[in-house]
Amino acid sequence: MTSVNRINRRTLIKSGAAAIAMPALLNANSASAQGRVIKIGHVSPKTGPLAGFGEADEFILRQVREVLAPGLQSGGRTYQVQIISKDSQSSGSRAAEVASELILSDKIDLMVTSGTPDTTNPVSDQAEVNEVPCVATNCPWQPYFFGRKGDPAKGFNWTYLFFWGLEDVIAAFTALWDGTPTNKVVGGLFPNDADGNAWGDKERGLPPALAAANYRLIDPGRYQQMNNDFSSQIAAFKAAGVEIVTGVMIPPDFATFWSQAAQQGFKPKVVTIGKALLFPSAVAALGPRGNNLTTEIWWSPNHPFKSGLTGQSCQQLADAYVAATRRPWSQPIGFQHAMFEVAIDVLKRAKAVEPKAILDSIVATNYQSIVGPVQWTGKPVKNVTKTPLVAGQWQMKGDKLELVITANRPAPNIPTGGTTQILS
């Protein structure tokens, strides 16, 4: 990290140079008090291999800006709100760089970020060191918290997440697998990144949980992202009699694996992959071999929640997205929307537009969002609150694949739409 990135805003204000200029700044602020603008910084991956997680950004930002156009009431005053959105380019270093720009140059009041640990972690780290309130989502809580070297006894001061955890994805996956006839031998595909290392962790990841559920995990070790040869993993799976494949992969890596599995005669009964199989475009690109693949489902048009910001149901939000973009709905839409729901609720309740007051408002959040309730209660750790998770399958409906919820044991209030089918 450069010396610029280590600069703390509070330290800067206390410096001698700032002190000399303080009377002029105070006069300027007093004179322009009525023109005070609240600035929200937003970082997500709009380009690169994780671009699917930011695909809905333009639609969501347009919708939120329309809601905010008349201004936002906070602490008895009405403010204009500016959302400054930047692309992490699916790169951790780039995410840190643009987060630093938002904090030090744009002087944002609140940071929001989403789109796997590659974006959320470096952005949150920048917010933490610079004492800027930050709300993150769309990242399992273990890679977010432990990937940032979080201490459960202490937690972080300025950075908070709402999403599910590995215990939830394991419960959703095993609920799906328990309903299908297999030998319970599972092959794991875990990249050498924050997600892969968390999912494959021998203490906190899939290995102990699957063993407790009477599944045998075959883990051939970490691979580097954008891998062009999965022959060793496929050979290990075939030798062990693997009938279930799981893991957390970016779409290009899964496409390579799945193509090579066909070429090498590996035919599992169930394939349940996180991340890579979330997006309709990625699954459609697989052609007929996308049929009956399975994944976790964090949000869908059938979820029984509604937006506290627009009043839309999940179905209405999905329909609006499809109508505006002519693209199929995808899971991040709900969480991108909810991220701004929470941010706006936080700002409305803040007693003042200053960092500590905004932070206090985050901590006091008790909000019903389009992805479910958001309330930080200290569980599972100080800075994390969890959202519900189910699992489902891409099934052919007419001439196109649709994602159908087929296992809801961890969250029975979210309805199923069909049953899991064995891969043909």
C-alpha cells in the first residue's frame, strides 16, 4: 500500500497545514451550508471476468437517482445526493485505487461496494483505514471477514456486510444433494483466491461441514484463475468415483472445466457451482450442457420480499429490469438494489452528515429490504448480518433455460418451483 493510501482523513484534518486553513474552510462551509451535497461512493466490477456482478449497475443507479432527485431528508434538512460509481475492473488493486480516489479526492460521506471479495475486501479496507462508513454486499461473510484478517473478538470499526455465509451455502447445497441419488462423493474445485481459499478451508469451509453431513470431499488442491487445463482435477475425480462436483469458479474457468470433462468422459450426476452459474448469459453460453446444472440462489423474482425504497416486489423489480434492458434477470439485481436501500435508510436516520453519525446509523439498522431483513446484531460476528439462501437448477423451459428453486430447506419461506433432476 502506498503512503497516499495510508493517509487517514482524521489525521489530515489534525495536521498543521489543515489547521492553518481551518478558519477559511469554516467560513466557506457556513456560507454554502444550503448547498451541502451528500456523496455516496460506489465500487463494483463492471468489466473483466466478474462483470456479471455489475451488469445491473446502470439500471439500478438510474432507478435510485430518480428516487433521490427531489433530495433526501436527514437530520431535519433536505440534501441533494450524488452517487459516484467506479469500476473495479475485477481487480483487487484497481478496487483499492478507485476506493482511495473516492475517499481522498471525491470526499464521499458513505461507501457502498459489492461483487465478490476481489472488490468488497480492498474497498472495505480503504474505508476502514480512512474511517469512512462502508456497507458491502454480494460476498460470503467468511471471505469478507477472515479474508481481511478480522478478529471475531474485535471486529472492524467502519465496515459492515449483509450477505450469507459458507454455512448457508453448505446447507443449501446439501439440501439439494440429499434429494438426489448419489454415492455422496464430492469433487471440489477451489481457485487460489479469497473465495476459493475460504470455501476449501479445512476448519471453516466445506471440508468439515460436508464430512459432518456424511459426504466425502475430494479436494485436488488450489488452481490459478483463468486456468486452461483441468485434466489433473478430472483425473482425480474419476479415480475417486466422484458423482457430485462443487466449488466456486469464475464463468470462464467453469466453461473450460465443463468442456474438458465432456472430452475426457467424466459424467457426474450433479454439478453445483457457486459464482459461475449465477448468470443467464454464462449458462446460455454452455449450450445444451447448461441444462440441469445447479447453483445457490440468493435472490429471485419468487422471493417473498419487497423494496422499502420503491415498494416493488421481487417480481416487479425483475420485470422492470427485463423491460428496461431486454436482458434476463440475474441474482445480483436484488442485492444491488438492496445495497442502495440500506444506504439511503442509513442516511435518512443519521443525526448528522458526518462519519460517526452515519456509522452509528449503520449499527442501528433494522430494515426490511428486497432481499430480506437487514439488522446488525453482532451475529455471526460484529460486522455481519446474514440474508436467506436456497438452491436451484437451470432447467429447460420451452426453448430457454430458467433458474428454478428446487431446494429451500434452509429458508422454507422462499417457495420452490420444481424438483432437482439428475444430469443427463
